[in-house]
Amino acid sequence: MSNLFDLTGKVAIVTGASSGIGVQIAKAFARQGANVAILARRYDKLTKVAKEIEALGREALPVKCDVTIEKQVITAVNTILNTFGKIDILMNNAGVDSVGSIDLIEEAEWNRVIDTNLKGVFLMSKHVVKHMKKRNYGKIINTTSVCGVIGGKYEPLHAYNASKGAVISLTKGMAASLARYGITVNGIGPSLFETEMTSPELFEESSLKIYNEICPAGRPGNAGELDGAVIYFASDASSYTTGQTLFIDGGFTSI
Ligand SMILES: NC(=O)c1ccc[n+]([C@@H]2O[C@H](COP(=O)([O-])OP(=O)(O)OC[C@H]3O[C@@H](n4cnc5c(N)ncnc54)[C@H](OP(=O)(O)O)[C@@H]3O)[C@@H](O)[C@H]2O)c1
């Protein structure tokens, strides 16, 4: 049974791996045996994460890459292929959020969120899928959000909602067209996890009280509580699972 989830010998890419959820996921893949290429814009942070992965006994490749810029994506993918020789797993995790009422959000801000959260997934997938198709194998996992299927009553997150909802649709579309190439495409949809993205105010007692009252689990997610889902989607345990988004949300989207 444990072999089903083994990633020994696999090569994974994790975008947005300089902080937060991406770091957790990169280390989870490494603990299962994968070598990991970690991408983000802040190279100094990536080199620290790389050392933590190497301490787990795996190879880590920090690659400075802005996922919104196609040239940088192409260079990053080539660097990874030159280093590891293949790519088995692509975790599209880089993301930014944005709070703003629809009548106030600036066009540039709208574009920043859509470019990072949606176009970034498109560009990374475009250049990694070319390689995966040739090998007739690949596991793509997209980090979306509960905000892809629900709105926020207290905080307007329209650009974020739109980007994450679109990624859920893109996940289904890519899954349907890439299954014949042995490529699965799935998503994870977290609710609230404490990271750089979640402002400290969200974790102040008064804000947390509101979240905890709405969320059936009565608490935010803890570091490590996404690991099981991403390892499942990255491993051969999910060979016949594609197009799915698994909400890891303490029941937030079940009410
Ligand atoms: N935390 C939550 O409660 C929560 C809930 C639902 C979904 N999510 C999703 O989880 C993912 C990770 O977020 P997080 O919570 O871990 O926040 P985080 O700590 O702020 O991490 C975001 C990551 O994305 C990277 N990034 C942002 N723009 C980028 C770009 N243009 N190119 C490359 N990398 C970029 C950042 O690195 P650099 O700044 O170094 O580039 C960073 O590594 C996001 O997709 C987010 O929407 C988070």
C-alpha cells in the first residue's frame, strides 16, 4: 500500500516555493523521495528552502522565475530538464491575493492577480506539458482555493475569486484533453492556512473568531494538512483520478 504513494526517483517542480504552502509541499514531495525544483522570484529565500530539502536527503534546484513572464518560464523549464533530465510532477502553486471592492479595484491590480494566479498556471503547464506528452506521463496539481467556488461576505476578493475559479475550470479542461497522454491534472482548494499571504490581522482573535464560527472544523488548517492530498495527486495512487479539485477546508465549502 505504501508503495502507491512513493515518489522515489520522481522529479517535481513546485512554483511559489519561497514561502508558505509551496515550501510545505516541496518538502512533502522530498520526504516521499522526489528531487524538487523550487521556483519563485525571491532567490535568497529559495536557497534556504533548497538547503532544508537537501537535509532530507534529496536534490533541490532553486530557480528564480516569475511565472507571469513566458521567457523566464521557458528558461526555468530548460534549466530543470538540463539538471534532472525529466519532469514528472508540476505543482502550480504560485499565487497572490488582493482585497478590493469591484467598484474600486484598479485595472493593474486586477491584471496582477489574474496574471499570477491564472496566466502563471497556463504558462508553466504549456511548457511542461510539451515534455510530459513526449513521455506519456505527468502529474499536474494546481493550487486553487475555496475562493474559487464561494465569495467572501466580509472581504471582497473579486480578482482572486475569478482567478481561482478559472483555475478550477482550467484543471477540468486540461484533465479532459491530456488524459490520453497519461497526464493527470487535479487541484487542491485550501481554506485558511497561516502564511505570508494571510495577513496577521486574519489571525487576530476577532477575525479568527468569525472564521472559526463559519468553518465546521472550528479552526484554520495546520502546516502539513495539505500533504496527504498533494502526495496522492502526485503519485501513482491517483492514476485514474483527474479533473478533480479537492477542498481541504475543514468543511468550509460543505455548508
Ligand atoms: N494561505 C491560505 O490560506 C491559502 C488559501 C487558499 C489558497 N492559497 C493559495 O496557496 C498558494 C500559496 O500561497 P501561500 O498562502 O503559501 O502564500 P505565500 O506564502 O505568499 O506564497 C506565495 C508564493 O507565490 C510566489 N509568487 C507570487 N508571485 C509570483 C510570480 N509572479 N512568480 C513566481 N512566484 C510567485 C511567492 O514567491 P516570490 O514572492 O518569491 O515570487 C511565494 O513563494 C497560492 O496560490 C494561494 O492563492 C492559500
